[in-house]
Amino acid sequence: MENYTKKLLSKEIEDFKKVLKRINEITNFEKFCLVCLKAAKNKKKIFTAFFLGNKGGKLKKFSKYSFTIPSNNTSIIQVVELLIGQVLCDFLERNVK
């Protein structure tokens, strides 16, 4: 099972490495993210979900699902994002087989 998982994810990991390398080369990271999200929104099979702060900003319109934390205090937003992420992971581990 472990070899199957490694083989299954190897292409995705390599693609992700290419994306990270490209991000490192780009000076306007926000613009790059928005271009990627517009492309993802146009593809019906790409799932998009975000943890957002305050009112959601520019990303909200590109997300099929978003969790908006109504605060403009970065540390509060980060703590709530971690909590929600942990709850989601626990739910998935218990219910997805």
C-alpha cells in the first residue's frame, strides 16, 4: 500500500515542486495566485477551498467553499484556521476509507 501511495503521489509532488520553483521566480506573488485561481475556477473538476480573514478579500470570489474568520487580527485568524483544519482532518480520518 505504501509503494502504491508513493507512486500515486509522486507526479503531484513533482508538479508541486515545479509550482513552488515558479512562485519563487515571480515577483508579484498575489497576481500569480489570482491567475492560478482563475484557471482553477474555469476547470470544473478542481476543488477550491480557502480559510480567509476579515471579509475574504480578493480570494473569496474564486473559492467554491470558503471559511471566513471575521477578524482583521492575523494571530486570531491563524489560530482559528488551525482549529478548523484540525477538526476537518479528524473528521476525514474517521469517515473516509
